[in-house]
Amino acid sequence: MRVKMSPRRALFTAAVMTGIPTLLFATCSDKFSVFGILIASALINWPVIRWLDDRQWYREWIKEESK
């Protein structure tokens, strides 16, 4: 069974999901369209968020196996 995300991990996830698009928009808004920046940030955020979720799942799986 999945457990709730810890507050620290939730804060880090939120910072990653908002920080990357903000940085891209601040640095590249004159070169690229808003949709291009959103697509780029989604392509960057997806593996990071997926990695965080996999780590959470792995920790829970190890706890279950060690019981």
C-alpha cells in the first residue's frame, strides 16, 4: 500500500515542478514561445518526478519485504 509523501519530499517535488519552468521562462522567454517552454519543462520534469516516485516505491517495497 502506498504511503503519503513526506512533507520534505512534497516540498522538493513542488519546487522542482515550479522552479524549472520559471527558470526556463525567465532565461528563454525572448527566444522561445510559451508553449515551447511548457513542453521543455514537461520533458525535463517528467524523468525527475518519475525518479522521485520510483525511490518512494522502492523504499516502501523494502519495508514490506523486511517485515
